[in-house]
Amino acid sequence: MSEASEPRLPEEIREAIDALRPRYPTEEALLLPALHMAQRHWDGWLPDEAIAAVAHELNLTPAKVYGVVTFYDLYHQNPVGRHRLRVCTNLPCALRGAEEVLDSLRSHLQVDEDEVTADGKCSFVHFECLGACEQAPMMMVDDDYHAHLTPESVRRIVEELD
Amino acid sequence: MAFEPVLLRNVGKPGVRQVAGYREAGGYKGLEKALGMEPDAVIEEVKASGLRGRGGAGFPAGLKWSFIPKGNDKPKYLVCNADESEPGTFKDRILMEQDPQQLIEGCAICCWAVSANTCYIYIRGEYVEQAEILEEAIRDAYANGILGDDVMGSGFKLDMYVHRGAGAYICGEETGMLESLEGRRGQPRIKPPFPAVVGAFGCPTVINNVETLCNVPHILERGADWYKSIGTDERNTGPKLYCVSGHVEKPGTYEFPIGVTMNQLIDTCGGMWRGAKLKAFIPGGASAAILPAKHADLPLDFDQLAKAGSMLGSAAVIVMDENTDIVRAVHRLAKFFNHESCGQCTPCREGTNWSELVLKKILAGKGNPGDAELILRICRNMGGTTLCALADAAVGPLRSLVQNFPEEIAAWIDNGGAGAEPRRYFAEEVLV
Ligand SMILES: Cc1cc2nc3c(=O)[nH]c(=O)nc-3n(C[C@H](O)[C@H](O)[C@H](O)COP(=O)(O)O)c2cc1C
Ligand code: FES
């Protein structure tokens, strides 16, 4: 592959990364922030070209970046819906009915975990404790928390997404 | 005398997220006082207060600070642990949302005490809003001379940065967190060397939990003697946040002198959910042994819970009523630990997997009479045999299932769960 066709980060992300450089004594420490930015740019997931671009920017090997991506639950290696739903099913949420909420969501969306609905709107996963057990059962829709779900309300919330 | 909240005193007060509002509410007096003292005297004051870590292990904070080597040959760091991923725990979120300047003040005092010029706040990636609130508060602190080249006119230089994680429980373990901060998979390091000597970027580093650091301004402002007067005894001092979840009417974060009882917490939470009876509770997050209801009058502090075979941990109190199936509950926790094991150490990687499988088999009605002993054997193989304490954490609920609730596990094994309704998970009528 020629130099020119190799994947690169868009200019605004490179600038944002440069702005963070003085914060850390090593370039490697910029990897998690860079991956967060790249994932936002690549529609919520990290295709191979995103991984290659981040690796190039930080002078790391793609294998090293790939290893980090696979370790963390918030980085995705497959396409996701326009909206990502994370339903907490850990014990405190389960005690208040999280499994029933998840069942309701699954049958409403007609897809399984990690699959994208036909219209590209949603994908969902069950998730570990999100640190909001007083709101149980709860879920995260993109960056926002939704509290005190019921099997009905979870469907309503999905319907109201654009 | 009624207990006045200390850590939560600013909850709901308008404007306290900014320096001006926080000062109006009495803030930044602790830092001001600390900057007028020798760093070692600050460490001594925190030592004298008896403050123990609120992140899980209960290690004395002042003692930890005193391990940081003196001298300036290497930079020193404070990494504030805001990963908060222990199931049932949500107190640090409240502290960051409601009173971010209190945390900044605590971090700044710690940095002064150990001569660290850089502080990272490592916050779990899911706390997007809280990270923004912190960023904003830090910007305001820079603008008001609390952070930067000349902290409150003292000449002390301090930079503070928020660093977002990306979803991994193990990054709450302090050396997993350092690996993650440095841009790697969050796999815990071999200790020693301890972070106080070789921590972030190979330099001496203090790691403290959010709540631990939020105690510090009050200790400086009001003195170790005042602090010690709160709590059960000299080994269990100060105010404590309890996160109550599960089968109570009003789950939430409640502040008490350390050593409140389960029964007092249930009362504070408006009683048990729908008036059911208490069957069991987890006093300190998913890693703590599950205790039966007979312990409901035990003071929830470090030592009394250890004596009862459990732990205060992160003080995440998960309440389970009479309709709860403890085997199902432990299976859910086993699934969590299996998912979160980083995979480095064989006993943990295999043990967390097998424990989930054995419980799954039991819940499928295929349990064997030897399964309780099998679970204990898995526990013996996992406990104390790994680099970090995740395996020990996984053992907490597992072992307590066999030891404290033998009849629950026997019911499943003897009659294959006959009578237990398979899908309805934990409560008789789950939702309205
Ligand atoms: C598996 C595991 C997960 C942990 N998660 C957290 C956490 O989310 N937050 C936290 O403050 N401490 C957590 N800890 C404890 C930290 O390793 C460390 O003891 C603590 O941050 C030290 O701060 P403290 O002394 O102020 O409590 C965890 C420990 C283990 C073994
Ligand atoms: S268990 Fe669901 S937020 Fe904690």
C-alpha cells in the first residue's frame, strides 16, 4: 500500500490529541483518549482503518492498539446502531427486574444482543453495574442514564429515539 | 447530638460546583491551612485521624502517603481512583456530581503532602456526564488560582487532569488502573514494587479513592481529634457513605458515622420494599460475603464485618428480601467476575469460569450432591493465588453461599429447583 492511501485521523482529532500531549510524559498514554475520539468519528465503532490511523498517530503498532481495543467493553469492533443501549443486569438492577426489562427490549427490537436493527437505529447489550443502582433497573442510551425502567418504559424510550 | 453530614453537606446547594460557591459554603479552608503547614505535618494529621481507604481495602491513608520517598529525583503523582465499578457502588458518582470542588481540594492537599505536581483523576468511561462536570470544575479551579503554577499564592505548582477509562472493572484495581492510564490493557502488575515506589510512568504514586480524598479537607480544617470522635472506635473513624440498593423502598447514598447497622439503614430507606422481610444482605459490594438477616444489628465497620466473615469493602449494601433466590444472586455475581477477570492468572481465569458454570448447571436442575464441596474447592484454588485481589473478590460471595446459605443450595440440588419459578428472577412480583 502506498503511503498516501494509509488511513489517517482527521485533522480535528489530531489537533485534539496534540492538545492533550502536555498532560502525559509518554505518547502511549494518549491511546485511550485517542480511541474515544476515533470511535466517535467512526460512527461508534473502530474499524481496522481507525485502529491503523490511531496506531500511526501515536507511533504504536496496530497489533498493540488492537490488543487494547479488545480489552475494554466500551470499544466496539463491529458496527453498532445509531443509538447504543446498555442495559444493566448486575445484581442490584436484577433485584428490581432488569432481566424482564432486557427481555422486553429484545422482543421489541427483534434483534439479539450486539446486532443492529434493520433500520440501523439501535443495538443493545446487557451490561455490568453502571454505578447507578439507586435508579434500578436502569440503562445507558448513548451517553445518558435512564432510571427506574419498566418493561413498558424501555420500549417507549426506544420509540422516542430519532 | 444529631449527626451533621460532612461529605454530603453541599448536596443540592446551588453554585458549589464553582470555586466561588464552594468557598461561600465554607470550602478551601482545609487546603489553605495545609499550605501553611509542612507537608510532613499534613501527613501526620491525616495519620492521626485514622482515615482508612474507602475504595475497598481500608488501608490507612496517611500511612500510604508516608511511603512516598522524599526528594526530587523523580516526579511524583496522585492518581485518584474514580473507576467505581464494584457492583452496588455509586457514592463516588454522587460526590463528583454534587461537590467536585471538594474532591479537587482533597486531591490538592494530598499532592502538597507528598510533593506531587500532577494529579490524574481516572474516571470510569461510562461516567460521561461526571467527567464533564469534573473538567468544568477543574477549569474553574485553574481560573481561580486553586490549580496551576501558584496554588493559592503558595508557589506550589499543581496540574490536574481527568482521564477516562473505557469499561473494565479490573481498572479499579490500582495497578490495573496504572496500566490503563499508561495506555495499555488493564492487567494488574506484580507487587512489589508497590506504586508508592514505582507507580504511574515508573514514578512514586499515591492512589486513593474519591471518597477517601473527599474526607481530607475536613480533617485538615477541623482537626484529627474532631474526625476521630466520629465512628465506632479508633480503628474505624469518620463519616462514611453507604450505597443502599436492592429491596428497600428508597435506595440511595446515605451518610452516617462509620458503623451504622443494616436495620438503621433499612429504616432510613423507608423500610423494606413492599414490606417484605429481610433475608440477606451484602455489606460491601459484590466482592463481600453475603450475610444472613441475623446480622442486621451488626455495626457496619471494617473490623466488625471482618469478624463476621465479610467486609466493609466499598460499603455498597445490597439488600435482598425473603423472595430472593440466593443461588441465582450468586450466579449473577459469578457471571460478573468471569466476565471481568483479566485472564492473566490461571486460577482466576479458570476459577471464575468454572464457578459460573457449576452454578449454571445447578440452576438448570442438574446439580450433584458434591457441588457445594466443588464450589469450596474452586474457592480454595482461587483465593490468595493470583497477582491481584479479583479472585479473592470472586470468592467472597461464592464461599458465603455454601457456608451461610447451605439450605438454598441444597434445595436446588435435592429437587432440581422444583418449586422455584425459573424465569422470575429474584422477586415474586418484580414490577408494578
Ligand atoms: C478487582 C478490584 C477492583 C477494584 N475497584 C476499585 C474501584 O472501582 N474503586 C476504588 O476506589 N478502588 C477499587 N479497588 C481498590 C484499589 O485497588 C485500591 O485499593 C484503592 O483505590 C486504594 O484507595 P483507598 O486506599 O483510598 O481506598 C479495586 C480492587 C480490586 C482488587
Ligand atoms: S447494578 Fe445496575 S447500576 Fe448498579
